[in-house]
Amino acid sequence: MSTEINLEKLYENSIKILTDLIGFKTISGEDNSKLINYCEEYLLKLGATSFKTFDDEKKRVNLFATIKAKKPNGIKPIILSGHTDTVPVSKSWSTDPFKATIKNDKLYGRGSCDMKGFIACALAFAPIYSQTNLNRDIHFSFTFDEETACLGAPILIKELKKRNIKDGICIVGEPTKMKIIDAHKGCYEYTTYFEGLAGHSSMPHKGVSAVEYATRYANKLIELREELKKRVPKNSIFDPPFSTLQVGGIFGGIAHNVIADKCHINWETRPVVKEDGIFLNAEIDKYSNEVLLPEMKKVFPNSKIRKEIIGEVIGFDRIEKSEACELVSSLTGDNSREVVSFGTEAGLFQEIGISTVVCGPGSIEQAHKVDEFIELNEIKKCLNFLNGIKSKSTAN
């Protein structure tokens, strides 16, 4: 049987699997266990080994499965990594977002591009890996809640460290049109809560306006944003080259004539380097604890300011000599490297010493949008890429 025929059958199987995966409603924060069980059962039938890690409620699940090498020769294993969650859907779709629909050489469905397309390709190729005389392990890493500050991956990474799985080459299959991405900024998300004392607006000195102090907090963040611009690293590869900060919303108050006793502010920063995140948090915490809170407590001793970490996704740093990038370049024939504005789980794998690259089918331009789709040709390109991994992982 020719390679071309094999790849055509793999393509048909990948479309079937992708159709199944889209049918699982795995919006961030919701139960993804049925999809994970589907993937695990599929891989176990091929002789893979696996383990799971869970959130506190045991409803959201990470899966790590391995097709073991038949003739290991000491070369690094490969991790095929993808997140199983998707962003929510609106009512504006022209098709059922949880039913795969093919039109004009595109497959529509929530998660088709970001990033169930890559997971489907990896699963479609798994039977080939299981039948191959592999000289290295092939791992499959499927996580939950990447879209909400990468909540699932750190739990998995912790378990990998426990099991001493800290070496290898990781391919994070986010949609890059199979281009090599070797860096992105971090993304730190926070909500800061303010509790003051309600009262009549005619007596402002007898109340503590949570909205007022939240506004001053926001103004301080904006001041610090200007400081971040001054800290721009030399030869920064990003656009913009400095760490950014954005206030997403201020929520509080019930009426024009009532002093608001509660308010919260959503904000995020995307640090170019970890030190910028440390600087920013230290400065805003100092302002809260040494300026705002003492003023609030003078009027109402039970006043509170509480900063909640929604998620701190570390950045993905460019490594000039990267085994992961070199491997992907050798398979795609593309030696160029790019950076992106969106965040991924890549930095988490990199942090424990695993050489990592972001490269996968589909375009980020379609991610999170109404009528999300992946071009069918991208699926074929990814399968060719995975076939190259097979060639690089076959014992002589």
C-alpha cells in the first residue's frame, strides 16, 4: 500500500475523529471527562499506557498517554500536546457549533481550529505509531481549561515532574498554519475586590466607596503601564516590544445616591519577561497596602482589598538552539521562526526542561469566532507532518 493511500485513509479517519471531538461540548470550566475517556479508550486499545490528573471536583481531566518505543535508543521522546477545551458559543452561528459541517473545503464547528483539529490528527496517527518499530516514546498530552488561564496544564506538569518525565520534545499543536512559533509573552489575569462601607451619598465622609478606591487602583495600574514601557528589554522580539497592561472592567454600585460598599476590577498584564510581572505585582500590592487600605480603614476598620489570581501563564522564551524547532524545521522545510500575541501552554513545558515548539494546523484568525472552521488542507498538512515524525522515530 502506498504512502499516499495510507495518508488518504488517515485523512478520512481524522475527519471522523474530529467530528466526534466537536460533538463533545467541552467549554472551558465545564466537564470534559467524556472527551478524555473517548481519547483514552481509543489509545488504550492500541496498547498505550496512560494516567489522568484532575481538578478538585474530579470533573475536568488531563490525559497523558504513551505509545512505548519497541527499540529505544536513548533519543528524546516526543510529546504531542493539545487542549481539549473551547471558548463558549453565541447564537449567531449559521451551523450547529457542536456538529461538524463540511462546506467549500472547510470543516466548521467549535474547536475545529482551536484545537481539536490537531488532537484529531494525533489520534488518527496513533495506530500507525503503535504498529511502527519506534525508537522513542510518543506521548499524547491532552489538557483542560487552557482557554481560562491554562488552569489544567500546571496540574499535569506537576505530575510529570513527580514521574520524572522532564525530558523530551514537545509540539504544542495550536493553530499556526504549520508555521514554527518559538516565543510569546506571558499572560497574567487578576480580579481585585474592594469592600467598603455603604451609606447615603449626601454623607460621603461616613462611608467608604469601594468604587472610588477601585478607580484609584485602576489609575495606579495605568501609571504603572507607563513604567512598563520604560523597562522594554533590549532587542525585544515582540510587538509591542514592552510588557502591556489592560483594565478589562470595573463593576460596582447599585444606585446614584448610594455609596458603593462593593466593587471589583478585572485586569491583566502580558509580561515580556517574568521580572516585569514581579515588578508590577509588587508595586500595585504596595500601593494597596500602604496607601489605599489605611485610608479605607480610618473610616471603616473592616474595609478590605483582595487580589485574586485568575491565572498566571508564563511566557514562552526563544531559545536560539532549540531541538524542537530544529525537528519541526527538518520536517516542514521552513527554517523561519515567528512570535505570536496569544498565549499557550508551551512555557509550562519549557520551564521543566522540555524543548518546546508551537506548531499546528489551522489559522488563529478563525479561533474563538462565530462559524469557526479549519481548512481541510490544513488537516492533510498536519498528517504529513506526523508522518515525518514517524520517519524520525523509526528504528533502523
